[in-house]
Amino acid sequence: MKKTPADAAPSDATAPDALLDVRDLRVRFPGKGWRAPETEVLEGVGLFVRPGETLGLVGESGSGKSTIGRAVLGLVPVRSGSITFHGERIEHADPRRRRALSRDLQVIFQDPYTSLNPSRTIGDTLAEPLIGQGTGAREARGRVAGLLERVHLPSDAAGRLPREFSGGQRQRVAIARALALRPRLVICDEPVSALDLTTQRTVLDLLLEIQRETGVSYLFVSHDLAVVRFMSHRVSVIHRGEIVETGDAATVTSEPRHDYTRTLLLASPVADVAGQRRRRAAAGAGV
Amino acid sequence: MSTGRTLRRVLRNPLGGLSAALLLLIVAAVLLAPVIASQDPGASSLSEAFAGPSGDHPLGMDSAGRDILARILYGGRTTLGGALLALAIALALGVPTGLVAGYRGGRFDSAANWTVNLVMALPAMVVLLASRAILGPDVHVLMIVLGVLVAPSFFRLVRGIVANVRGELYVDAAKVSGLSDTRIIARHVLTVVRGPIIIQVALVAGIAIALQAGLEFLGVGSGSTATWGAMLNEAFQNIQRAPRLILWPGLALGLTNCALVLLAGAVRDALEDQTPRPARRRRARPAPEPAESADSAAPRAALLSVRGLTVAYARPDGTDKEVVHGVDLDVRPGEILGLVGESGSGKTQTAFSVLGLLPEGGRVTRGSITVNGRETAGLRERDHRALRGRTLAYVPQEPMSNLDPAFTIGSQLMEPVRHHLGLGRKEAADKARELLHLVEIPDPDRTLRLYPHEISGGMAQRVLIAGAMSCDPELLIADEPTTALDVRVQAEVLDLLRRLRDERGLGVLLVTHNLGVVADVCDRVAVMNAGRIVETGTTEQILGSPRDPYTRTLLAAVLDDAPARAPWQPREARTVTA
């Protein structure tokens, strides 16, 4: 059964106090080759994020979950629909406006190995957004030390290259870069899926701590229901370019209403033999 | 920055240092021509034509009685200056357009590519000859035309590299950081193209010099000015009378070009080969020492038994770095053993040791691995290969990169079957169909004809499991077989493993970091940390009542039981910080 976003979650209609408000967003990618048909990646997606709120966006690979974040950031062209950020329509913002927006809108990517330029020092990478906003080189360097401290990295990290750091440490650098301009919204695109279990937990705790202290909002994109449930106030489930269900984290991840969410939930194994046996039996019965 | 280091590497390379010194010498000599040569290159005294070397004229005189040294030095100015002009034009045209085309893509890229293909299709020599006929016999004009003709090589080089860099996440991150395109190009893109451009400059300079000399030699040059090519031409006309005339311009051209090509090679080596490789020790592979007796005391399982396994990698300086320090584990028939650990724990190294497939530089230094009671540590490569075909099988993490995109699924499944079981084409096809049926692929006949890019990741992993099962192995080594898959597909693949275990009595060594996967399929678990097994037990025991502190840390990081976050409340941030 197909459900429009409005049907799926009445609470998702709109929020007057939303920081980010996305409505009926459609994104298409050109097909490969000459005159190949376009593929629609997002088929009318609606969501909002309020100040200090985390909206978790969960889905499988190819569901379009990352594309939503990239569209908000202006990294993919928007076909139709609206993206309103802080009261301003930004879906077709020009490059100059985009540069100004980067003060409030930031990103943490999945892969901490390719999201840092391997030939630039950590300090150089962290100073980049500051310099982009016209901060002087000297002041930028001073702020870098504060940022490193913010993400619990040693201050001598500034002079070193990314290859000297582990995955978790690199992801801390990426977090520090995103925080450099004190943004209002950070798009977290699978920020912990490349990390080990124990590292994952410390990075998530760091993100929560920063949110409590600064009131930043997160659009938290992940394929992992457990991570999304832990991080998000509300959760949206996306399947084949459409949001099938939105609601409070506890509701969506324990009493899902949509069939797809239920399948997803039952397919995610839990680290408990008896619990997992029950889940598997339920999944077998449900399908 | 690595520029200084690269330069030092170039100069430390004997060929690089020598060619750089030679080039410097040539350029300096040419620049200092008025100081070194006492004569004017055009001044001729016919009475001294073909005169040999003398005090005033160290290299002798040419057919018109002009000083050869002066002509070589002044000619070098024209020749090298011309090459420089061609290079400057080529760089000015090729590099910026390549940058924009690669970075922006779209229409400019298409238009630029069309133009470049057109220019490259033109025969350079014909265009040069024609342009000389139309524009006049001027060296500089010729070199400008040459510059335009070689500009595409720079365009293509730069465009290709930039298009790659543009896809990097750090460029996206820079965009989101609010950097303008020019700044992104300067900070992130130019640093990457710099090295290849330098190499290309050296090569194109050589080509420009050779082409220009070639034209002059054919008599297409300006004739009036001294150049190395014109000198060659003149020497060639008098080759019967004074063969030595050909020596000096030939030497100048040869040395300059040699130096340029060698320098380009040295720069490439310095840029590409940043890390020293460990010394190859393929042949001298000492058999691993037996494990300490204490380890061997434990009773050994029927199928796979590992005792006191240590794995070490050779460092560049010849010493060994041990990454696995004495691992014991057992897999019985019909049992799935989970080998759990975080990245760098040595779990994959252990699995590869069993397969005999450690990456280059790695080897089993101590311990014993028995498969069906037979010792395999230190086995010869040929014997290990036979073992891998029949008794051991392997399922990798990335299904897609383990299928060859150029062959159909059918041919990739049939090839090993024909090789190992000696089946004919027809029987192999039947066997492949049967295997796909075994891994529950719905339409085997259709799937056999498909190429890897036409199937999904989950299907690809089934195909690989089918391939692993082709010779009816007893032990399957699966290295994170579901990590790259979505949870729904993961559940299906795990079901398949469970079924193969139950129906065929297959033993599985399942390497994973996912404790949910462990709970789902494993009978027993070995937890690995920093190259050691810290705890082994039944899945219920390890997940339910772990004894080792590391296992507890690992389980504490699992988010399954963490409460869902409470609903958002306005001003949450302020009330907390206040």
C-alpha cells in the first residue's frame, strides 16, 4: 500500500517553528549515456527539523536517504519542491548565497578517509571553512586549537596529516570542521557506519554532547536502526525515494505502522541469542 | 608540504640528479653565450671555412667559416627559446581549459573535448608545413602553432585528474565549507595535478625541440638565424667533406632530449613511489616453528584446528612486525564459529592464514593449522591451492569487486568447476545451474547469462557462495560476508549459511564485527583483540555472560538495548545548559 507522507504521519505536516522544512522534494539523476532516461531518486519527500532537534533518516542503500542531505546542501540539483531553511527558500540558491549559507549549514560525511584531503594537515583542513568565511589566517589558527579541544583531540594534531589518525579520530576532525562556523544544522551522512563498534559509541556521544551544549540540529542519515533510534528525537523511514513513516523514535522503532519499517526492524539482528531467535521467527511469520 | 621532499627525491636519484645538472649546464651556457663565445654567430670569414679546432675557435668553423661554438650557443637560444614558447602556449591553453572542463563538466567539457579531438586528429607535421607556407618562415610563429597542437595533451591530462578529484568527498566538504570554486581549485585540485604537469612539461619540451630541429633540418626553418636544426641541415649537406660538423649540433640535441626524458622519469618515480616496499622474500619462506607445547595440549577438532598461530609482516628494514600473537581456535563439521573483533584485531589475518592467502610480506611464523588432521601451515603454494579448491572455500566481503565485470556469471561459475572437477562444458553448465539452485537464486538459467553489473549486491554474494560451494568444500571461510549488504539481504544470506551448515554439515569460520550477525547464526564465538583471542565460548555464554573485560566493553557499545531518544522539546538545549 502506498502512502503519501501526510498520510503516513500526521505530525509530519508542517511545523511553524521548523529550522529546515522540505516539501515535495523531487530529485532526478540523468541516465548513463546519451538520451538515457532519467531515474527519479526522490519522489516527493517532505520532512522538517526544528532547532536543537535530531531527525533520523533511515533506509537501505539506493533508497535516496543520502540524496536528501545532498540536496539540502546544494550538492545535487533539485527538480521540484521546496527546501526552506531558517525562513528562506534555498533549493535554487546561487553559489554566492550558498557560500553564505555554509555558515549555518554543515555536513559530516560517512567516510573519514576520503572526506579529508590526504595532503593537507588537520589544522589546514579545519581552518578551511573559517578562511572561506573571510577569517584572517592568524585568527583561524587560534580557533583551530579550540575546535580540536572541542572534539577531544590533542592540540598537536593541527600540524599532522590525516594518515596519522585512526578512523574514529578522523571522524572527530570531520566533526570539528563541521562545527567550525557554529552552524545551526549539520547533515550527518552515515557518520559512524565506517567505524568500529566502540569508536562508534564515543563519536555518537560526542555528537549528542555538542547538541546539548550548542543547540545545533542534526539531520541524521543512517542505514542502522539502532543508531538512529539512539540519536534521534524523531525518525523518518525512506524506501525507494519516498518517506513511508515518520514519528517519535520509540514509536517508529518499536511499534512501526508501515510494513516496510516492520520488515526492516525484524531483519536487523540483535546481539542477544534468544531475542534474535524471536526476531527471526517473527520475520519468518510476517513475510 | 611535500614539494621539497619530492625535489630531494628527484635529485637523490642518480639519473634525476645527473639530468637536472646537465640541463642546468646547457641552459646556463646558452644564456651566457655572449660571455663564453668571443665570436658573433653570423660573422663569417670564408677563408677559414671548414677550419679545424684552434685556440680562437675551440670547435672549429663551419662551411661558411662561422664559429661553431658561437653558433651552438646562440642556436641553443633559438631552439630552447622556441621550445619554451611552444610549452608556454600549450600550458596556457591546455591547463586552464582542462581545469574548467574537469571541474565543471557539462557543455564546456563536451565542447572542449570535441575541439581537442579535432586538433589531435590533425597531422602535426602537415599543419606546421602549411602554417609556414601561409604565415612565413619565422621560428616563433612555428612554435606558437606547435604549442597549439600539443595543448590537447595537457588538456586531457589535467581534465582526467580533475574529474577524479572532483568526486572526492573532501572537495564536497570544501564546497559546503563555503569556499569559492577558485579557492577549491587552488587548494585541493592544483596540488594534485602539479606533479603530472611537470612530467608532461619535460616530455613536451623534448618533443618541441625535436620537432623544431626536424623542421629546420628539412629546411623549413627561417634559415637566417642559427639553430641546432639548421646546423644539422648544413652539416648534413657537407657530410662527405667534413663529417665532424654533424657532431656538435647532434650532441646538443641528443643530450638535451635525453636529459629531459630522464628527468621526467625521475620526477614520476619520486611522485609515485612515496613509500618504500618491504624486501621481497617469496622464495625463502621458512617453515613455521611448532607452537609451544602448552597450546597443543588442548584436544583438537576434527575439521579445522589452529594452535599458537602467529603472523608477522616484513618491515622495509627487514625486521618482522607481529600482528597475530598465538591464536587457538577450532571449527567442527556442521558448526559456525564467529571470529569477532574490531578493525586491526587480526581476525582477517587469521582467516587468511588458514586459507594460505596472506598478502605479500605476511607469513605464518609459528604455530600449526590442521585441516582434517593434515598440517597446512608452511604448505607449498601448489598444495595449498589444491586444498583451497576442494576442502577450503572462501567468501569475501565485497561481492561486486570479486566478480570479473567482463565475464558472465555462468562462465565465472563454470571455469573453476571445469578446472577442479574436470567436467566438460555441458556438465559444468548443469553443475552451475545446480549451484545457483542451491543458493536459492530464482531463475538460474537467466542468471547464468547475466553480467555482474546486472545483478544486485545480495545476488552477487549468493553467486560467490555458489562458487565457493562448487567443489563441495568442508570448511567455508567467510570474511564479513554481509557487511556490504542491506539488512534484509543480510538476513537472507545468513539464512543460506545456516541451511548449508544444517543440510551439508558445512563448517564455517565467520569473520565479523557485527554481534547481531553472531547472535543470528553462530554456534560458538571467539573474540579477538590486538592479535589475541581473549575469550572463546558458546554464543549464549559470550553474549549473555561475557567473562573478559574487552568482550564486555564490546557488548556495552551495542546500541540494541539503549533506550530510544525521548521526543524533542522546544528550547531543550537552553534548559539543559542553564
